[in-house]
Amino acid sequence: MIYLQSNNDNIPYHFDTACALYGAIDMGLDYKLKTLEDVCSGKYDMLIKNNLFVGSVEFMKEVFNRIGLTDIRVPRNSNRESKIITLKEAKEISKSEDIFIKPIEIKLFTGFVLDKMIHASISNISDDTEVLSYKPFESPIVSEWRCYIRNNEVEDSRNYSGDFKISPNYKYVESIINENTDFPRCYTIDVGILESGENVVVEFNDMWAIGNYGMDNYLYLRMLRERYFEIIKNN
């Protein structure tokens, strides 16, 4: 059985959950729609280890927490050098130089280059929040692609920002995959193509926390399922 997050009107919680639902239909799999409140109630605790749950990051964190699993993530956020600092420290640094930041807490906000501008995405975030900090790329990013990795192969690739006509160098992507021998069987690599033509890793993400940027629904669901049960098995 697949338990998909729904809202109180019994429809899929968001687009990605709907993709998983249609993937289940395509594959002839049974599914049920359940709210975050349903999971929080504890009624489904005994089903978590043997059935797939799909939903928002908040929903999935609650699912994993119900069976004692916390802080599930890929081994590294990027192949670039980074430091863990507070948001307050990052703001101080940004007064003299730009700095790329991403929250330690998964999906608390989307990573971005912090500069002297006011950024609404962090206006309500505590200054004590820990973030990963990086030096910005020396050349502007002109195109960004999300590569979906399954069993050390590029299963799909989708443009999500910039010029869709500029594609990644997949030999470069393969070289990054070969470096990630300790990564799970399903994850994503966000690849940026710089104005200079260089390919770079923007970030890695764990499949359980990733949306569908246009891949076939059945494939999206399959990758979610494989990663979910890998997490259950390994923990």
C-alpha cells in the first residue's frame, strides 16, 4: 500500500504528491490518501516500515520520526568546500562580500546568494539558525539542471532555471557520480552551467525530499519507493 499525503479535502497535498498518485495508477498499485494529522495521531505507526509513505518534507519527517529516524540526508551537500555558521554570521559576512547559504535543516528555505539586499525568504528565520556557507561561483550560472540518479546512472534530467537550450556535460555528471560511492541508490545532483561554459555542482539532495520536475510519474514514484525502503532497511 502507498500512503499519500492529502489535505483535508482528500485530494493530493501538492503537485509532487499528485505525481506519485498518478505513478501509482500507472503501475497498478494500491494507494490511500492520508493527512499529516493522521500520521501524527500514531494510527499508522505499525505500517510505516512495510508500506511506502509519500508527501511533503514536513510529512516525511514526521513519518520517519514516528519510527525513530532523524536527520536523513545524503553524505554531502556539495563537492565544494563549505563552513557551518549561523545566519547572523552570514549576514555580517554579506556586508563586505557575497556568500551562498543553505540551511542545515532540510528545506527550511531555498539556498541562495546572500548579498546586501533584503531577502524575504529569511525574514522570519532566527539568526541562530545554522547554515552551510560557500563562496559564490566566479562566473554567473546561465542554466541549472536537476539530474535524477538511480543506481549510479542518470535516470532523468530536467532544466529548472535559466536557458533550457544549454545542457549539462553528462561526462562531467558521470564523473561526479563516480566520486559519490557512499551515496544512496536514489538521489539528485543539481548541475549549473556557468557563463564560462564550466559545469559545476550546485548541490546534492536526497530523493525522499525531492519534487518531480517533469520526469514520468511512474519513474518518480519508483525512485521514491526504492529510496524509502533503503532508508528503512539501513536504519
